[in-house]
Amino acid sequence: MTAEIRLFTCLTDNFGYLVHDPATKATASIDAPEAGPIIAALEREGWNLTDILITHHHHDHVGGVAELKQKYGCRVVAPHDKTTAIADVDLRAANGDVIKVGSLLARVLETPGHTLDHISYVFDGEKAVFAADTLFSIGCGRVFEGNYPMMWDSLLKLRALPDDFRLYCGHEYTAANVKFALTVESDNPVLKARAEEVTRLRAANKPTIPTLLGEEKKANVFLRADDPAVAAKLHMKGADGAQVFGELRERKNKS
């Protein structure tokens, strides 16, 4: 039996996620933006929290850890970088490690750039990737601690996953990302279709996540910074992917 995944909102625009294994009743929270909505979701489903899988140290992803740990006695898995302040960590995870949540397997990808410690969790059996603040639908995270080549390399790791994987990201930023992306690629038919879909979803107060990676690869300009057509639109003919990505990210920062 495959995992059950529940999505809900936390804080202002964070997503909360629960990944439940029906076979063993284990349940993981991907990050812990705040405890209240996570507890409410667990109680609504009748699930018990066994694990918290943390992607990076920013407070809007770890603010609920201490309260959840106290309430459930759950295991807290965090990036291996011990220089960051994350409470109550039981296990450190590095690139290539496999974390068990009951009978489910989460493969760790190091995806630094937004922060130096950022990791993503890939559930190959579920065809799902939880990329937090590295990759958003039609966008990517700001580069706070790393540099543009580092972030580009992280995006390439995520882009290499199969097209039929579903992307679960950290925030509901899709509408703003679409608005920016259209300033670069107003003639991209897949992007334009996604823009219409996002408008419908948000008007109905529905989340724009998850989205298929295959569609993101066509519509998300940040994932195609090595496409000569994208470089040409930025008047950067001949530039490599990391340089084009840096220019895109700079423009997004100012948008």
C-alpha cells in the first residue's frame, strides 16, 4: 500500500505535509513550521507523529519542532550540518542517506544554495520529492547562504528526477512566480497554461501544489537556465547555465 500524503497551510504561506505509511502507521511531518496545524491534521486523520524530517534551519521550517517532540516523542531528522540551530535532533542526514518512515524510504539529496544545510527528501517509491525552499513551482528559493553556481547545481539534481514525480515545495509562491516568469517567457505555451491553472486554483482557494516535475521542466524558467533560448531572451547568448540562472535570480529578487 502506498503512502498517504496530506497537505495543509501553516503560518502565512508555508505548506505543512504529513506522509503516512498505512502498513506500519508511521507518520512523518516534512518540516515543522508551527505545531498547531500539524497537530490538528494528525488528529483529523487519527495518526500519530513518529518522525519530523527537516530540510533546513530557517525558523519557518523548524518553529514547531520542540512542541511536537514534547507531545509525541517523535524522531527528529535534520541536515548533517551541525552549525545551525535546530532543536532536539536525533539523527543527522547527508546526501545519499536513506531515512525509513515505517516501511517508506526517503532518500536524501543535498540541495544547498538557499541555505548551506538544505536537503530534499525523495520518496522514490511514492514518486514524490519534498524540495522545501530549493525548488518552487515556476520558481526557486532565494540564495541566502550559498552562491548561484551552488543553487544551480542543486536545481540540476532535482531536474534529474523523473518527469512523473510530484513536487511538494515549502511555500505557496506559485502565482508570484508565474507573474515573474511571464516577463521572461511570455510566449511559453506550457507556462501560459500553468498561469491559467494557477489563477483558477487560487480563485477557488486551492493549493497549486503538488505539481508534476515534467511540467515544471517545461514551464519553470529557472530549471532551463542552460537552454540557449532562455539565454537569448536575457541577451546572454553563449553564457553557461549558472550565469543565466544568476541573472534570472537577480531579476526575480528585484521583481
